[in-house]
Amino acid sequence: MASLDIDLSHGLRDLRLELTLSVGAETVALVGPSGAGKSSVLRAVAGLLQPERGRIAVDGERWLDTAAGVDLPPERRSVGLVFQEYALFPHLTVRANVAFGATSAAVVDDVLARLRIAGLADERPPRLSGGERQRVALARAIAREPRVLLLDEPLSALDAHTRDSVRGELRDLLAALRLPTVLVTHDFEDAAALADRVGVLVDGRLLQLGTASELVAAPADPFVARFTGATLLHGVAEPADGLTRVALDVGGSAWTIDPGSGRVAIAVHPWEVSVSRTAPDDSMVNHIRAPIGSLVTVGNRVRVRVGPLAGEITTGSAERLGLREGDVVVASFKATAARLIPLA
Amino acid sequence: MRRIFPAALALATVITLAFLVVPIAAIFLRVSPATLVDALGSEVARDALVVTVQTTLIAQLLIILFGTPTAYLLATRRFPGHTLAVTLVELPLVLPPAVAGIGLLATFGRLGLLGSSLSALGIEIAFTKVAVVLAVMFVAGPFYVRTGIAAFGEVDASLTDAARTLGAGPARTFGRIALPLALSGLGAGAALSFARGIGEFGATIMFAGSLQGVTQTLSLAVYEQFDVDFDTALAIGAELVVVSAAVLIVVKLVPSWRLSTSIFPTGSATSASS
């Protein structure tokens, strides 16, 4: 069973990276704001950064063990690292790029074909499009037949259109490779689409690690909730009638089925919010009456900002309601859709 | 005022260009081209050319041999005293050549720091071809090393990092990635140092003297000949103008590699902090 075990402690410019992570034959995404230490984790695994303390082992073989004085140089670690802006060698052809670290010429042909870049073999990287470069970078990393795959923001250099198709290709490729893979991204959607598990790294620490749906269903922290797309309502919670009642800072109150008391935040995802002209007659339904702050149409959905809440409704219902910015409306969400997050 | 200013700019430019061009043109205009070619055939001119070619080639070879690894190390490693090391490389660039000459004499001269030991072994350096080579290396080498540091510094670190993660050790990374990508910059540096070496005068005349056929280079020959045979001095001068102009053209024509495959041309690639 392939495995990558990481245990790191390293001081970065203004934070300390403290991370313990075990990756099996799966893809783990590290997400978080920029400057949280995500890329440093990849560099440490690849051997490009020497952590102050730590241990990195692949299938039990130590690549780094500061306590035992073990620190293999990058060329002796079997990693395929895809750099954020791909770092293709501009003076070499696509084929020479892929062959640079390849285990054999047969592997080069195989990988060129697999990533559908055989036709570009004699081109040089400056002449390629963003999506093509990304595939060459992946091909080059895979041709080394690495035991660990590391992807640094593999989609961030692509435009929105290319991004969608490349995301699908990349997911298929990762599933076929079945290598321990660590992927760094600041985009929760990319993480959810590509990774089996998602780790949220903030200020050098792993706040939560779980599947994307676990993070959405039970965010451990306000940052995680916001990262998964939820909006937050702050307030003070107290148990009442077998539920929890939260007196909101913005006025009024909201109910949740999650237990808790004291300072809390309630996380609500946009797809749980419905918008109407009048308050619903149901005590299980929370509602907030406020003017519409903004209306943004994305495809067949409309994002409506109502006071502190963001809701997402169909264009059909938005037209039926005749919504306009500034209209006072009621945004409602069920007590079962309100995730309670205790605040320290 | 609106019309005076552009006119003043144009006038200053014309005066500047004329001042710089006329003395060079005068070398070619004072005597006929046939006389120039004849004078180049003289023994003094031929000896000076041979000495210059020999010493310059050896000096350039040594500058590139030692300067390339030095430039690579100073461009890619940070260590205590790094700034001092770069400053020491730059010092000869601003040093008056006469100071370089006296320094070299104080080091390699018969009574110098190393010269006295060498002398005891029967090795004399001052006033030999070796002295010419050393003088040229001292004043011209820093041009190559300084340009080389800049050239290696411009190679995107993520490219050399990528080479390492693809299994290349430090030596292969240097040979396959850093060196080819820095090559145009190194070429420009070599051309600059070559041009400075050809024109070297002060340090050479103090440390190596001006012995015809031994240490007398073209630059020294111009000085020696100008009150002996002015036409020969002019001819050698013309020869140097042509060589220098050729070097300048080479530097201008050196194509610049695209150093990065980045989609964002000015964005730095992977940073260690994110």
C-alpha cells in the first residue's frame, strides 16, 4: 500500500508551519489562503526546502528525518512536482522536457500519447497555450514514474474555459495513477473536484481534514465554513425547546438543531437559502428581513445578497418575484441547514 | 519656450555625437586607406598583433574557465559575506588601471608578496607575456563575472528546482538548464571583457612593460609609435576601432532567450512562502 507520511515543523516568514499528514494512494488537497504555507509543504516533500524539524517517509523509506540526520537531495527523492507556472524548460522541445527525467524512451512516447501532446513533441514551450503547457508539465512529472505526485496550484494559471476541461482530465488521470498525491489550491471547488480528502491549512496549521462534503456539512471553524462558500451569522446561543436558539448580533434570532451555547457563528450555504416577499409561517424556518444588497446572475442561478446572508436561487424564481436591488425581502433557511460553530 | 526646448535637445545631441564621432573618423581620414594597410604590414604592427592575439585568447580562456563557476555560485547561493564577495569582484571595475598595475607588481614582482617565492624557484613573471595575461585578467575578468552573475541570476529558480526534482544532480542541472539559459548573457559578458582586455594599457605598461614582440600589445604599440611613426600608430588605431566596433555589434545582436515559460512574464514563479 503506497503511503506518504509527513511530519513537519518549520518557521516561515511570519508563521510556523506545523503539519502532520498521512496520504495513502489518494489525492489530498491542501487548501487555504495564500501565504498559509501550502507550497512550502510541497517544497519540503520534494527536498527543495529543508525544514527545521521533521520526518518525511514514502512507503516507510525515510527521505527526511532531521532527528537521524537523514535528508535526501531532491534528485534522489522520487517525486513528480508540477510547478504553479509549470517551469517548463524554454530552450528544450516538449519531447526533451518530458524526456528530461523519464525512466525510458518508451515511457516518453507512452506519456506523450496519454496526455495527447504527441503532436506537440517538437514544439518549444513558449509557443504553447496554457492548457498545453499544463499537460506538458504533468507529462514531464509522470514520465519520471514517481512514487509521489505533488501539484502546486495546477489550474490557477489557466483561464476559466480551459480550467473546466483540464480539471476533468486531471481528475481522470489522478484516479488512473493511484499515487499518493498532494495538491495545493486556494480554490475549494478545485479541491472538491480533484481530491479524495481536503485539508484546510491556515497560518501553517491544519484546521480540518476530511472529504469535501464533510467540510461542508460540519465545518470545524468559521474559516472552513467561509471557504466552502457559506455565509456566517454571529450571535449568542442558548438551548431552548430541544433546539438551540441564537440571538443574532444583527438583531432577531435563528434556530439550529446543532447543540451549543455562548458565542457562536451560524454557517449557511447559499443553496440552503430561499428568498420570498413575505415571511414563511413555519417556526422551524429562520428568516431575515433585509434589503437586497446585490443581484448577480451566474448561468441559470442568481446570487442574492440579503443583509448578511447570501442565497442562490433560480433565475425563474428571481423573475417571478421581480427582485431588484434595494427591495426589502425575506431570506429564509431551515434550522437543519444552520451549522453551529462555537467561537473561542 | 515651447520651440526652444526641442531645439536645445537636438543641438546638444548633435554636439555630443559629433564630439564622439569626429576623433574616430579622423583616424581613417588623416591618411589614405592604402597607407593604413601598408603600415599594418610593418614589423611593429605585426608583432603587436601577435602578442595581443596570444595574450587576449589565453586571458579570455582563463577568465571564462574560472569566472563561469564563480558567477554561478555568487548568483545562486547566499552565504555570509556574499555581498562582500560581489563587491570584491566589482572593485577592479572602478579601480584606476595604474593602481591595478602597481598592485600586480607588488604581488608578482621580484620583491612582491608571491613574486619573491616564485623568484626563488626561478620563475619570473613581471615583464613577460604571463604578466600581460595577468594584467588583462585582472582588469577585464570582472566584466565577465559581473555580467555572468546577472545572467545566472535571471534564470528562473523554479527551472533549476524542476531539474532537481526530475532527477538531475547539481552538475547536470548546471549543464543542461542554467548554462544554456544564461549563455547569451555570458556571451555578452565575454564580449565586454574581451573589449576591455584589448584596450588594456595602464596595468600592462606598469607590470609587463612594452617590449616589442614580447609584451607590446596593440594598445601599447599605438602609444610607442605615435612619436616614431605616426602613420603606423594611426593604422594600429584603425585596427583597434574595427575590432572594438565588431565586438559592440556582436553584443547588440546577441539574441535574448526567453528565460521563463511563465504566462505572466514579470510574475515570479514559485515562491517559498505561499
